[in-house]
Amino acid sequence: MPLAVPSVPGAVPVLGHTRMLSRKPMDFLSSLTSGPDLVKIRLGPHPVVIICNPDLTQQMLSDSRTFDKGGPLVDLVAPLVGEGLATCPLSKHKPARQLFQPIFNRGMAAAHANRFPSAVAKVTAGWRDGLVLDMPVEARRLTIQVAVDTLFADVFSEQEVDQIADDLTSWQVGAAQRMSRPPVFDLLPTPTNRRFDVGLKRVRQTVTEAITRHRRSGREKVGVLGALLSPEGERIPWFNTPTLVDHAMTFLIAPTATVSTVLCWIWHELAQRSELQARLQTEVDTVLGGEAPTFEHLPELELTKRIVTEALRLYPSIHFAPLRTVTTDTRLGEYDLPAGTVVAYSPYIIHRRHDLYENPELFDPDRWLGAKLPMPSRHAFIPFGHGTRQCIAGEYAFNEAVLTVAAIASHWRLESVAGTPLPTRGSVNLTPRGLRLQVSRRISFDETTDAGQPHGTEGGRQRPTQSKAWLI
Ligand code: HEM
């Protein structure tokens, strides 16, 4: 006899559980770690079933035919990324995945990894001793620079990169609001709504122009645009200009929104734990000896890798993913799910279960001593999802985070700023809203040589997003 999926108490009229999920996402999701396998909540008018059990999560993620992309989050991001790789239905997924897969194959890992530190240095070149940084803003600039340098073969100018970073930030702030209020408010002419609309239009326009430019240029076609404009891409029947923009946008927002939040949480934890930060500095000093990190250093950056793994466990960027819709009546565990049911999974819930982890709430990189990183356990560790729709760039993202943390730790110390609270916001990603940290230059190496900084960036770039700290 199938069971009825129990509802989580606390829904309020109109909004349902939306406000709890956006205002206190960690408390809300933590409360579901030891309850029933499936629970039902309401996001505004939409009922959503959340899978809280690791086996059922694997079962759902392994069956992308019965659980296809769809649901309120897919609808929310559709104007930005349309039917890009992360949001397209299964019927359009395989050819697109095959098109982009070679960019992230093992053979490309070293080439990407060796470009990360110079992209990071373009941003940190603007840091000065004692500067207080708005970390979500800074991390976003950093990760967009990395994405552009590694995946877009320099098709964007410096100004365009800054504008894209700003526009994506405006979009994310607006998206967070849209997730936690009735849609009628989206139509009001508020500053956030205006910036959301302008940012969305402008960023898609910027990308459309870059595609046109790249198509006309005689330059070698590599990276994401190279794949889109390749003969294989041209042969995909539904690839028209808006679809190309959907895919390109996906490869701008996906790396930016995710890696940036993981970096923020790592820096937050390091700033709280001076002993751990000192151990990290000892490791990077020993392994790098003042040089910029490269792919070859990765095996030796053991503690750095454990820190990144622990951050991916405790603060998975995609913490709550209402991204699937049931295509045909099915059963999951002891529950019947009719076609049309919206289903969410949550790496956050799985990663904080007491039956899977000892002291799950504790940030303890040493719990991974001796583990096989970056994927220690497919069952209990799912920051990149699982199955055919799993992250295409898991290894890229892991290496990016490791090498960025190493590059920064070898030159900078990050410290908390007294009196700055940390209100977490749950929107599309788990963001440490308002995280401000002070950076100070380390003096363990001859800093007068600016080791690790690429030539030509010593003065640092202008910081257009810095004045918009209030945005996030
Ligand atoms: C820490 C960083 C990252 C995390 C935690 C993360 C997490 C995820 C997760 C959980 C999914 C699966 C979503 C689902 O089940 O529907 C996903 C998919 C995806 N991710 Fe990532 N991601 C990260 C970084 C990146 C980066 C750096 C890129 C691009 C360079 C990227 C591109 C994508 C794409 C294109 C998909 C869709 C894959 C498909 O459906 O075939 N992600 N990511």
C-alpha cells in the first residue's frame, strides 16, 4: 500500500514555504535530514516533493527519462539560459552533451588548470594590504574571469567581462527575490526589477554579439563557442541563434554562480579558523615555493583538496534543486508519484545526515584523510549531482577551486571583519550574503617580485562591482 507524502508544517498562505527556504535555508533543510524519505512543501502555488534519502536520490537521478528537467527553478532561469545544457529536456540533451563533453575531458584538465592562476591574478592584482572585500562580489569577478579565459578563448573584452559580472549579479539578486514572493511583484518598477530586466537583456545581447563576432572572425574556433560553431553543432537541427546564446549563457552562469559560493564559504571558514589557515599556508609554501600553482602541483596540495571537498559537502552550491518533473506515474520508495509531480533533491540534506557523517555540522577537512578525492562516495557525496545530468565540469570546478585557494593563500591572509554578521541567503545557490573579509599581504616570500602575478596586471583592474556590495 503506497504511503501519502507527508507535508512539512509551517506553510503560509500564498507563499507556502518559500520564505523559510529563502530566509533560513540552512535551518529549514537541516530540519529535514532525519525525517521521512520524501516530504512535500509548497513554493508559492507549486507543490514540490523533496527527496531526503540518499538511495532514493540516486534512484531518481539515475532515471532521467521518468524524472526529466522541469519545475519552478527551470522556469525561473529559462529567460536567462533557455534550453541550454543544464535546463534542456532529455529529448535535446544527448547531442548537446556530446558537443561540449570534449572541453571537459581528462586531456583538457591540465590546459584549463594552468590558466586558472593567471585569471585569478588578474583580479587579485587589484587587492591591497588591509582592503576589506565584499567576498561574494569578488568571488564572482574571479570566477567569471576564469570562465572567460578558459572556456571562451578571449572573445570578450575587459569591459564586457565586467559588464557580464554586473549583469549576472543583478539577475541573481532579482532571481532570489522572485523565488520568495508572488509573481505580481515582478511587474512593479522597483530598482531591483529594473536592474534584473536590463541585466538580462544586456547580458544576452553581449553574448549574441560575441557569437556573431566569433563566427565572422578568422580565429581558431575553440572552447564553448568553438563547439557551438563547429560542423557538429551546425548539424543539430534545433540550433538557431537564441539556442546558441542559451548554451553560451549556461557556460557563463553555471561556473560563476557555483564556484564563487564555494570559494566564499572556504574563505569564511578559514577566516574563523586561524590554525587551519596556518596549516594551509604551510602546505602551499612547501608545495609551491612562491610560484603560481599548476596542474602538476595538484597531487601534492592534499590539505587544500580536503578543504575544498569539505566545503562542497557542508555548503554545496546547488543546495536545493527543484529541477525535475515526473513524466509518467511512478513509484519512489514507498510513495506513488503521479506524472506532473515536481521533484527536488538536496545535496545539502544528504551531506548533513547523521547516519552518513560523524558530526555532520562540523567543518572538518581532516574527515577526508585517505579518501579518494574529488569524488569520495557517490552515495553520500553529491555536490555535482549524479547520472546523465550530472555536472559536466565536476573535475574542472574542483581543480579551479583548489588552485584558486592555493594561489590566494600563498600571497594573502584573509581575516574576519568585526561586527559584520553573515545572513545566508538561499536563492538559486547557497550564498553567504554580505561576507566581508580583510586581506593582508603575506611576507613569507619576496613580495617585491610579485611572484605569481602575470605581467601587465600589476596595477590591477578597476573594480566596478566593488561599489555595488549591497546588490548581493
Ligand atoms: C563547485 C562548482 C559546481 C557545482 C557544485 C556544480 C553542481 C552541479 C550540479 C548539482 C549539477 C546537476 C544539476 C541537476 O541535477 O539538474 C550541475 C550541472 C551542470 N553544471 Fe555544474 N557545478 C559546478 C561547477 C560548474 C562549472 C564550473 C561549470 C561549467 C564550466 C558547470 C556546468 C554545468 C552544466 C552545463 C550542467 C548541466 C549538465 C547536463 O545537464 O548535462 N558547473 N552542476
